[in-house]
Amino acid sequence: MTTATNPRILEHPEREDIRLEPVLHALSDAVRLRIVRDMARGEGAEFSCSHFALPVTKSTSTHHFRVLRESGVIRQLYRGTTKLNTLRRDDLDALFPGLLDAVLTAAEAQTERLGD
Amino acid sequence: MTTATNPRILEHPEREDIRLEPVLHALSDAVRLRIVRDMARGEGAEFSCSHFALPVTKSTSTHHFRVLRESGVIRQLYRGTTKLNTLRRDDLDALFPGLLDAVLTAAEAQTERLGD
């Protein structure tokens, strides 16, 4: 078996290995927060990276998605050559009840107050 | 007047200038989170930096307190030569209702799950 080195298999922390500090770090960037807010509105939907019209280069975008994945905020899997992204809401809500909603609400409040 | 350049006057964002992303960044570090949790237990009390027995050097500690201050999470003021720290709970709760409590609860849950 060679799945461990298959570049199409992306590494994710198991639920029990997700830590609060990296999750907060992942959410502490405006671009990543925007991705997470978009995904939260999609309620479990899978999004390709190109779905998000981000004001950054492709390599920066890839970096942001990796930070989100490695912290446990999103799940990424390949379907063919396309990476699909889903929010790990169940895992986050189980570990840190109310946290994701509080961050999303805070982000909405800030957008209303200041614009995007 | 020379207060603007007085080194004993520490710069803080006004409430309306506090932003979610730097607040989340400030909270995304284990040492800073520990400081904030200790201060939250104190419910408005003022703490000297030396109150917190942190496993870091003095200059690293100073850096962490500065990140917390500049993001708007804490207020620091001099009393004589001692810096006193208070949590800006009112400001954070007004801007981002429920956020600080969700982070504190998540931190407690993680400590219970994994230890400090």
C-alpha cells in the first residue's frame, strides 16, 4: 500500500488532535475568515478553492487553505484533480461548543460596522 | 503637553478601533491564552505582569502583553514603575458578544481534556 505517500491524500488532524490555539490562529486572518464564513453559509456543502473569489495569488490561497486544513477547521479532499473543501463544523462544535458561531457572529457584526 | 511621547503612556486601540482578526490572533497563543484566562477569573482586577508565573523569559513575556494590549484584549497602565493589566471584557463583549466567553469555555474544555 502506498496511500501514506499519495500526494492526493491530504493530512488532517483527527478530531481529538484538534487544538484551540491553531484553530484561533487559522481564524485570525481576514482571508481565511472570509473563506470560513462563505463555507458556513453553505451548511456542509463542498466548495472548490476556485469558488472563493479571493484577492490573493493562487499560492497564497493554497497556503490559506492548508492552514485551515492543518488546524482542523476544514476538510479537503481530491475529486479528480480538484480539491474540495468542507467546514468541519461537527468536529469544532463537539470540541468547542459555541466557538465557531461566536466567531461567525463577531465577523458579521464587524462587517456590518465597518464593511468588508 | 508631552503626553504623546511619554513612555509611561501606553498606546491602546479605542473600542471602535478593535478588530476581530488581531483579537483572535492575540488569543491564538498558549501563553497569552493562559494570561487571559487568569485575568478573566479575576473579574476586573488589576494584575502586575509578574503575577503570572509564565514559562518564558521577561522579554517574551513583555512581547505577549504588548500583543494583548495592541489588539485591544487588555489594558495596561503604569502605577509608579509597575505595569498593571486589566482585561477589556466590557469592550470585547460590546463588540463581539459571546466571543470571549466561548474562547474561555473552549480553553477550559481543552485543559480538562488534555491538561495544561
